[in-house]
Amino acid sequence: MMLAIGTIMVLITIYFLLKRYDARLVLLASGLSMACVAGTPMAALNAFAKDMTNGGLIQAVCSVMGFAMVMKYTECDKHLINLMANGLSQVRPFLIPGVVFATYAINVALPSAAGTAAAAGAIFVPLMMSAGVHPAMAAAAVKCGTYGSMLNPGLAHNPFVAKIAGVGVMDVIGFHYKANIASLIAATLLITLIAYYKKEHKGYEIEGLKVEEAFKVNFLYALMPVFPIVILILGATKVVPAFKMDVPQAMVIGAIAALLVTRKNPATLSNAFFDGMGKAYGEILGIIIAAGVFVSGMTALGLVKAFTTAMLSNPSIVKLCAAVGPFVLGLVVGSGDAATFAFNQAITPHAEEFGLSAVQMGSMATLGGTLGRTMSPIAGATIIVAGIAGVNPMEIARRNCLPMVGAMIVGMAWLLF
């Protein structure tokens, strides 16, 4: 009886998520309701309190978002994007794949998909359109590269999986980065082939379109967004042992370096950093906390145990669930976060029972949810680039469908084998 009630409540939760209600509200209300039905309302409240003080997540996510706000205030992100745009404008035949890779690289340094879409799209979309690329294809190329954040140690999913597995954040990235890059290559090849097949890579003329060519790039400014990432990689790989440090320290060093290079107002820069930290807690960690409450409600009703038992009885479906489940929900909901966090919190701790490591299963779920969101027509980043290009978001989703499916197949195959 409880399982039936729980299943209905989960379906209702998915319905409200599809209707674009606030994910935090929906997950909190659902988790608390399920816990009350089970007669253990404190289970949900205890989960809420526990996840509020998740040290590793708070440190990584908040510091990275604080640094991202510093990059926005100092306009170093704009210099990085214009630097890449200047290089791409010199190699027109490689414009579409170059934009995908450039957007991906920018998203590694600036882990917000919507922020990357807005900043990179404002430069790359007009650049491609002025070169004759179809507006929808130009927007799709930018959108195709908005999952580079998986290589950023501050992406909430990386420290989340690291905590479950009991390893470092860089260990998680070190495990999945090859699969991520392989998926990117597959997606880039496919979207380029689609552009040539549809003859959308050249020939479109847009009257009155002007690219900001007068922008003067400062090379040092352009280096600032990637500076902390370089520090972390050099330290983690022991190329420079003195750089061995955690994410928050690297982000603070990056913010100080940006202050010294740009000579902006220290007080305003400091405010930008802490504003970013607060925004990260409310918008990103808020979803993690809410997902924890949701999982606690499912646990109280016995749904997690039943799901785990079903997968233990049918281990062949586990790999499919880890990859396709978050992908589909990311596609239909427009965000891979809620589904991925819920899956990783409920199932990934039991990964070894299914013959997978926690890092392996967690990486599969994260990549699946991220690719699903990248393909979604209702994702914030899709709507942003659609607005810049002046096209319907569905036109972007149609062009990104095959590349994202191909990326998922290649990425999952790499993670599994």
C-alpha cells in the first residue's frame, strides 16, 4: 500500500517539475509529504538540517560561484570570450566546431550553463551569423558546448559524488574527463555534419548585423577565468606540488589575482565574490537540500529500498537507469540537477552492489542529466541563445537532438568500458 502511494506521489512530483514549478519547492513539499504519510515527518526535517551543513559541497560550489561573479564584475569573462572569437574569425571553415569547443572551454571556467550561454552567445552567435551560418544552427552550436562545467571542480555534482565515494573532487574529474571529452568530440562532429547536410554552415545573409570588432582584448584579463583551474590541475597532477590545494583556496587566489591584474575597486570585488557565494547557496545548494528531503521521503515510504531491490534482481537495467534516467528527466524538465541529485543520493551509495564504483555510477548519472539538459528546449540556456539568435527554442533542440544522443552513447560507453 505504501509503495503504491509513494509511486503516485513521485509521479505527481514529476508532473509539477514538468510544469516548471520551482524545483526546490516541489521537492521539499513532496519529501515532507511522503515522510508524513509514512508517519516519520522528522526524517524529512532531519535530512533538511543535515544537508544544510554539507561542508565539502558548500566550500566548492559557493567559492566557484563567488569567483564567477568576480569574473563578471571585472569583465575578464568578456575578454576571454572575445579572445576566442578573434581566433575563430580567422578560421571560418572551422567556425562551428570551434565555437562548440570554445563554449565548452568557457563553461569549464565559468560553470553556469545559462551564464555561459548569455556571455558566449552574445559574441559567438552574431559572429557565426555574420559569417553566413543559419541563426538556429549558430545558437545550437553555442548550446552544444554548454556542458563543459562537468570538468569544473565547483560543479555541485562533482563534490557530491566525491563525498559519496569518499574521494577527492579532482579524483572524480580525473575519472570522467576522458569520457566527457570523447562525448564532446562526438557531439561536435555530429552538429557539424548536420550543418553541412542542411546547408546551414554558410549562405545566410542578415542585414544590419554587426559584430563588436572594436573590443580590445587584454590577454592577462582573458587568462584570469582559467587561472584557478590551472592551479588545481597542476597541483592535482603533482606537476607543481606547491599548488596542491582544495577548490576554495584556488578560487580565492584567482579572485586576488584578478584584483591585482584589473585594479578594480577591492570593496566592490569583495562584495561580488560574497554575493556569488550567497547566490550559489540559495540556487544550487538549495536544490541539493531539497533533493535530500525528497529522497528521505522516498526512503521513509520504502521506495528507495524497493527500487534498489528491483535493480539488484535485474542488474542489467542499472547501467541503463543511471544513464538514461537522468538524461530523459533533464530533457523534459530543462534541468538535470533535480533528477541527478536524487538518483545519486538514493542509488549511487549502493553502486558496488551492482558491480560499479560510486564514482563510475555517479559520473554516469551526472553526464546523463547534463546532456539531457543541454538538449532540452525549455532549459534556461536554450531560451537565452534562442533569444539572441531570434529563433524558436525548439529549432535549437531539433539540431542538438542527434549530437546529444550521440554524445551520451559515446560518453557512457567510455565510462562503462
